[in-house]
Amino acid sequence: MDTVTEHEQTRAALAAAVSRLVALLRDVPDPDAASGVPEWTVGDVGTHLAAVYLAYTSLVSPDDAMDRGDVLPPGEGTFAERITAMNERSLTLFQDEQRAQAPDFIAERSETFLRVTEGLAPDTPVASPWYEEVPFTLATLTGLMFSETLVHGLDIARGARLPWLIGDDEARLVLGQSMPTMMTAALDTAKAKGVRIAFDVAIKGGPNLAVVVDDGTVQVTRDAPPRTYDCRITAAPATFLLVSFRRTPIWLAVATGRMRAGGRKPWLAMRLGQLVASP
């Protein structure tokens, strides 16, 4: 699949997922119920998603520009520390009376995002002050918005005891569009110091990700040329997405046959999740 076609499929899948998310939020019986995110209620997750759509749309729409100081955390910190601080700050962007309007706000901002980016090339650069470690493209941003929608939709559904499905086709699009960039940004450089491991992450049905950690750096390449790897991780798309975001424990993925390790040193598979942070 060429990059333009895949990006258009991602845009269409994002639009469909947002419609599902908006319907889910409107069906929530108790916004104060505990969600799938520790210490956050279902309403908190909805508010966080509204802040995500506010911030990300501002990156591509001049008419929707926002004061990035409202979201950027003060001072320095690791990737995980900064993202955690940003997530907490996102809950303060909306007042109590505005939180109830999260479904309408998300629907409106997603429509704006898709409208202003229609026809733009997937590799169009996007300046993102929140992820300063790596250059961002429109494809990365679209995939990241899609992953936020899918994963936090699950958090809401778990708390509200409502159905929410993440399909393998949806997960493949997220993994192809945004995972190479986000895995690069999320490397724990301190833990990766002195580490040299080459992982072959084979997602069933694609994409394949070559993750090469080399003494505090990482290179993540999609569908890379053949080479020798230390460890091969094979996983179902939705399973890998949820394990990556700590929504499914690795032991459960392995026990149910949806993830397995192979290659010369299969025991190194657990190191990948330790080297790549997930706030």
C-alpha cells in the first residue's frame, strides 16, 4: 500500500472512530465512575480527549491556535515525565460546565482537523512542541490522534461498562502511521545506555518494524531491508497496540497466543517494553 492511500484510509478510519467515540461519551451513565486510567474518572478521560483534539487541531489550523503554554509543562524532564505532566494539565483546560460538552467539542474539532488537512501530503511537516525529540509529519499526527481515540475510547468503555472494539485493521493503521515516530521519541535513553539490541517486530498482516537500539539511541524503520536481528516479536495488531499502551499485560497476550517471541535471543523481548517508555 502506498503512503498516500494508507493515510487516506487512516483519515477515514479516524472519522469513523470519532463518531463511535462521540456516541460512547453520550451514552456514559456515570461520568464519575472509575475509568481504565488509574486515578481518572470516565469524565476525566473525556475531558483529556477534548484537550487532545484542541491541541492537535491547533497545530494544523491557524484559526484554532492556542496558547501552548497552557499545555506545555514547566521545566525539563524525560519524555515520560513531560507527557504525564501534560496529561494532568489537560484536565484543567475545561471548566466543570464545559466538561459535559466534550462530545460536541470532539466532534467539531475532529471535523476541523480533517477538513483543513484534506489533500495535504502525508509527509507534510508539522511543528509539535510537545514532542521535541523527533520531527513530526501529518501522517504521524493523524495516527497519533487515531491511537488516542481508540485507546482512550477503551478506557471510557471499561469504566462505563459499554462495548468498544479496536479492530486489527484500525490498529495496523495506527502502528504504520505513528508508531515509528513515537517509539523513537519514547526511548528511555538512560536505560538504553550501553544497550545494543536489534528487534524485529512483525505485526501480523503488517507493518513490520525494525527497532535497533544502539547505546542510548534508537532507529525505528518500517518494512526495513533484511538484516540479522537478536529478537523477533510476532503479534496481532490490536494486541501489540494495547500492550504498547499498557492496556493489556504481556503475560495475557502471550498466554492467549496473540504475541510470541523468537529469534536468536527470544528472552530479550521483555527489554523492548522497558526501553521504550509509556506514561
